[in-house]
Amino acid sequence: MVLYDQLRISDNGQSMFIDAHVNQASYFDNVYLKKITICTEEQISELQCVDHYEDFIYQQEITPYTETKLESLYDKPIVFSAERVLALGEDNTYGGFELLLSENTDMLSCIFSGKFATAFGINPNSTPKLVIANSNFNPNTNSLDSDNVLFKADGVLYENAEKGYTKESGIWMFKTQGDIGSYDHLYFYLYKQNGENNYEYVELDSTDDINFLHFLYQEYSEITVINNKELHLVLTPVMMNENFSLRDFSHNMFFVFIETAGIPAPDTPCTLDETTTLGVTFDYGAFFNPAMNYTRELADTCEVPSQFVDFILNFEALKLSIETEHWIPAIGYWKNLMGGANGINYKGPKPCGCHG
């Protein structure tokens, strides 16, 4: 179910690069990456492959990447009526904008817009606030942290090149969500920023050129999407656990197991429904570079060195063993190529016995 895009050791043996993803076929829409485990050749046995890890040098749960999207719940206005309140009213309201909801709702998620930056001298580089409050809020005496403030929204200058709106147009957008409890009358007050934490109430009157009727009456709901179908890792030797004591990745063969969670489609081909996918890697340069001596010997003597033939046969056998998932023979051929345990004293591949 998992495909490896990259699984290799760096040329200097100091990094292991792992890039993998869940097969993008529709069978695996509900399948996600769960865990990665790395073992060396010393920790692998035929009985251990593929799901039983008695020992390993690295194991990590794959943390899901989550993204939040907004989905519109309404395609019609949720506002019954809206009018400007420009002076103290009989119901003890103050200058602002009144919104009457057509239905009770605990949460209000709206986008508001208004053109007022020029009229009130709001600095385009500042952050004005729109305060949403109940009828008990007095903008002249209450602070922005008053209990009568239901929630607040920071303004962002609206720019749209296609519609001709620039930063200088002075159109501010306020996008917010908040809990309004049982209130069905909301009042909106504008504040301009005069300092880092200093806000000044902008009092409205009938001559002010404010157009809060640009409200976008839409309510949104947040949807969390789990997206852990890809893995990108760069590991170093110091990130391995105490079972790995070597200073680099050049002296081991590595078996990388990636486990998945979720259920594939019922019609998934049986050869593709394994929950664990194994990838194998090692430092090719650890024996390729010394093996280049054989080519120089060939050039000098015009004869094929017997150890060169051994090297080619061992390498082809290693590749075939990996492709056919015969792991124990693969480890044996890798050790032959490395010249012994971990290739610490590399002197070229051991002769296979048929070439001197």
C-alpha cells in the first residue's frame, strides 16, 4: 500500500533519506501512514519479517498532518434586519451598528467588510478592531475586555486586483467566529489602533461614509482533514537509539518498515493489501568505490580480475534476492560484498571459490 519515492544513504554516510506515500489508487482513500521502524541486518530473521520487531534502531509513530478547512453551511443570509444606531436609543444602545438575527444560534461565523479607513484616519499599517457586543456595552466607558463584549475581530485590508481594489481603497475585512450565547441582537463598534495596545473608539454619526451593508452573510463550519499519506524524513546516526552505535550509515544494511492504518476498499487486489511495506537500503558507495580498483586493474593488465567477476555475481545475486524478498540470502550477499562483518576492514569481496 506504500510506495517509496526515495530510500538511500548519502554519499558521506551521514544521512538516510526516506520519502514515501500511500498508493494513490482509489482502493486506499481511507488508508494512512501509521508508524516507521528501521532495523539493521543483525536484527532481521526470516521469522521476524515483516510484522514482528524484536529489536530495532529507530521507531516512530507518524504524526498526522491536519489542516482545517472552512465549509459554508448557508447559502442565504442569516440576518433578519440590520440598521445603524447613531445615537443613544430608548433601549440604552449607543452609536454603532445593530444586527438582528433571524434565528437563534450559539455561534456566529461571518465575514464583515466596510469602507471607512479614509473617513476616520485609520492607518493602513495598523490593525483596527470590530467589537461585537451585547446591548449593555457602552463604547465610551467600557474597555475592549468588558464582559459585555462577545468577541472581537481584527481588520485586514482588502485587496483585489481584478476588481480594482488596492490597499489605498481603504476597504477592511473582518473575519471572525465567536460565541454569542442567547443574544439575537448584536451591536458592532469600530476601534482604530493608536499604539501597540491602545485602541480608540470611532464614534459614528449620520454623515459618516460607512457601508457595513457589504456584510457577507455566510456562516462557516470548520472541518479538520487528516492528511498523513506522505512521509519525508532525513535521519542522522545520532537520531538512532542505543542499539546503533556506529558513527555513520556506511557499515550496515537497513530494513525500513512502514505500517499503515485504515481499511482499504474491499475489492483491493490481494497482493496490494499488506498493512506493512518493507524497503531496503545500504551505502552503495561503501563497496562500489573500492570495486573501481578492479576496472583500473583491467585497464592495466587487459585481463578480467577474478575478484571483479565475484563482485559482479555477488551484486547481481544481492539485487535478485531483494527483488524476490529473500532477505537472509540478501544479507549474506551484502556481507560478501562488504568483505566481512560490517565491512570494517574492507579489502574487496570475498572470493566465491570458483575463481581462485
